[in-house]
Amino acid sequence: MQKNIWKVVVVFAVVIALALPLARFAASAEEHPVIHDAIDRVTGARDILVNDADRDFHGHRAKAVNYLNSALNELHQALDSDRDHGHDQH
């Protein structure tokens, strides 16, 4: 009987340990929906250029992909900055 209790305790602890990071991610997405929406849209645009463009357009497609990668980097830095420094408006 006591072994079964410990099994339940261990399973419960594992479930909680796995659920906490997901809950934090969901809270983050809800906290900054505009930034997360922008990340999704920029990622989609980049993926279309990388996967679906039929040619490079004399280097302009590659430049656009680089600019989109830079934009994604800035958006992720915005989330990191807010997480690290709070909700300061600067």
C-alpha cells in the first residue's frame, strides 16, 4: 500500500514539473500577444521566402530573409528585456 502512495506522489511530482514550464510559456504569450503575433507573422513571411520563392531576385530575397531574421531577433530581445527588467516602458 505504501509503495502505491509513493508511486502516486512521484507521478504527481513529474506532472507538476512538466506542466510548470508550459504554464509559464502560456502566461508569457498571453502577456504580450502583439509581440507573439508579430513573431508568428514574421516567421511565416520568412518561411515563405525561404521555401516558396522560385528564385533569389538578384540577392533581394536573401536580403529580405536577413532583415526578417533581424526583426525576429529584436522581437525576442523585446520579450527577454521585459522578462528581465519588468514592465518598464523604455
